[in-house]
Amino acid sequence: MSSISNANERPFPTVSLYGVPFSKMDMQETVAYLTNAIEERRPHRVITGNPIMLMVGLDNPGFHRALATADLVVPDGAGVVWAARHVKQPVKERVAGFDLMHELLSEGDKRGWSVYLLGTSADTLNAASANLQKKFPGVRFVGQRDGYFTDQEDGAVIASIREANPDMLFVARATMNQEPWIEKYHHELGVPVVMGVGGSFDVVAGKLKRAPAIFRKLHLEWFYRLLQEPSRFPRMLVLPKFALKVIKDGDKVSKPLKQL
């Protein structure tokens, strides 16, 4: 796999983990940075990165490119925070995608921003949209579309989003098509903030419960989710593999991939 690393070109401090430039900004700084991007209408592709995504990227050059070339990659997973600390380039804090989405909506509530919701099933999307509109009445919800569309329908989906012209686009699809889809079309979309939010709509809709604060504080949010969705067990096995790989690779973790 070729190395793709633009960490030094970003206007904020980063740490490179397997060629992916993770932001060192805390939540407040991240929201302020994206607020400026929205106010200035500068398109930004935002990724909430975790160890599972990094491991997928090591085996999948296309997926790695989607991660490495994003305008902003925030350290969502506790494993990423640990890895950055392990290579002695710590991030300020974990910036969870679920919380970042809500912080941006809170800012949008005050500023009258608009948002488009894309992904998950129609019933989950409807429930999530209704709950968000109640919580953030100052935000203009200008469109939504479930995530069950084919490649042939991409053009129509993009046209719908462009017509709505939102300030923020939150995308909730399966990991393997969420980030590549956003990478493929974000220039056409022209939205200031496009961010993949994974299963966040399920939590907002009330279909899943978010881990209690104590689980989040102990970095065990993944375990709480596993208790709710035992089918995720095979996927979660990647986490100890990631930790062992980081320990084994040592300072090579922060080197360009071609040096590994």
C-alpha cells in the first residue's frame, strides 16, 4: 500500500497512526474549527476514527485512502487515544462522533444552520429526525433519505442534497460504504461539514441505549454496546489485535505506511 499522509498540511496539530492523521484538538477546539468552516462555507470531510477502521485500512488501500485524505479525523475510539499516548504524541481527549454531532447541532441551534440526514432505515431515520428537531428547534432540517439505495441511485441522492444545500450532512451507513461513499462524492455535494456518524441515529431514535457515563469514563463503551448487540462480537475481536499490533510495531506506528 502506498503512503498517503497530509498531516503536515492541516491547520491543526495531528498525530499519524498508520498513515492516518488524527487531530489532537479537544472537543471545544474541534467545534470551533468546524464552526468557522461552516460559516465560511468551506467543504470539510470529517471522519470519526477508531481502531477497527484503522485495521480495515491496513488491508484495504481504498479504505485507507478515504481515512488518510479526510480533512479532519477525530479520535473517536478509546483505542486511538491510547495508541497516540503509546507513541508519545497524545491527543488532548477523545472526541466521540456522537457527542461531536450533538455539539455541532447545538451550535447550529443558535446560528440557524441547516442539516440533511442520510442513512439507516426509514423508520429509524424518522424517529431520529423527530427527536433531533425537538431537541434543536433552531436547526433547519432541510432533508433526509434512508441509506438503502443502490449505486445507480447515487446521482438522485446527490441531487437531492445539493438542492437542499445544507450546512451539515450526517451520514449513517455501514462502515465499508459510509466513508468511501463520502470520499467519492463530497466534492460534488459541496456541503461545509459532511460526517459519517455510524450507529448514532439508532441511539438518537431510542433503538439503542448509549453507554452510561461510567462506561464511557472507563473507556468501556464498546463493551456496553456488545452487551446490547452480541452479534458484534467477531468485530470486537479486532480491538485486542489492534492493541497487540501497536505494541509490536512500536514507533513504526507513527511512520508512513511504506516504512512499515
